[in-house]
Amino acid sequence: MTLTCPPILNSIGLGLGMIGVVMIFVYGPPQPNLDEGVKRIVMPATKMPDGRTAAEHDADVIRLRGRHSIMSKTGLALVFVGFAFQLWAVWV
């Protein structure tokens, strides 16, 4: 069996597309950062109710935002690759 078999290509494309859509659903599509003029209300050393400092909380938020950005872009890429496999299956 080779990768020129339309049913296999189509199945691969559908599988990649489904995985990509689930990833986009869980992590959200990539969005631009449109925040402007956001001010800090607390000092970085201020203790939060959970025991962390405001600076530790901010670092966690930045890390989480980066992970969501990577995962959502990966999901979007999987959808595009899935469509490419399906197109390849049609034109083989």
C-alpha cells in the first residue's frame, strides 16, 4: 500500500482535521492581543489569596497564554494539513 490510495489519504485527512478541531475547541483559536493601557492594581510582591505573589501569578498566566497559543495554532495547522490530505486524495 502506498500513500497514493485515496481512501487512506482521505482517512488521514479526516483524522487530522478532527484532532485539529478538538484542539481548537479546547484551546480556542489564536487571537490578537488587543489590550491597551492595562494598569497593575497590585504590586508584584503582593501576596494573593492562594499564597502566591502577584508576580508568580503573572508568570503563570503568561505561561498558560503561551501554551494555549501554541496548542491552538497546532490545531489550526492540523486542520489545514487534514484538508491538504483530502485534496491530495481527490487529485490522485
